[in-house]
Amino acid sequence: MSVIERIENQLNNNAVVLYMKGTPDFPQCGFSSRAVQLLQACDADFFAVNIFEDPELREALKEYSNWPTYPQLYIKGELIGGCDIIVDLYNKGELQNLVANA
């Protein structure tokens, strides 16, 4: 299975996917930590992928998403964005709705 097929498989089989640095229990950057905190505050059931464990995926995802930084949040296969966008959506009350409808 190619790296793109793996990405598509993860996105197709999980309603909410967070590509992050580290894991939800041990985030390895402040932005990833904040994204996890906000998803947990929304009671989101999300699938997390530690990009440090798969360098091939880390590089391919940047091209796949056309988004250069991490974390990257996807809901229903659609790129939502990075930490700043996640914070903004949460503050507006929109992240809660997106997660609830996923």
C-alpha cells in the first residue's frame, strides 16, 4: 500500500483524524497539545497519527493536503486546518458542531 493509500485509508475509516507531533497522551509540541486539548474539550472521538513515527507519511501529507505544518485536523476526510484554525473554530463554537456532526 502506498503512503497516499494509507492516508486515504485513515481518512476514510475515521471521522475525525488529527495528524500531530507525538500522541494525545504525550504531545511533542505546544500546537499539537493545544489541538488535543480542544478536541477533548469537545468530547471528540478522534484518531491520532504521530507523524514522527512515519517520516514518509509526514512528508507525503504536506503535499496531499497542501498544508506545510502540523498538526493537521481532518473531519469527514476534509482538511479543517492547523492549530490556529482549530482554536478559532473552538472559540466560535463551530468546532463542537463539526465534531458532533462527524
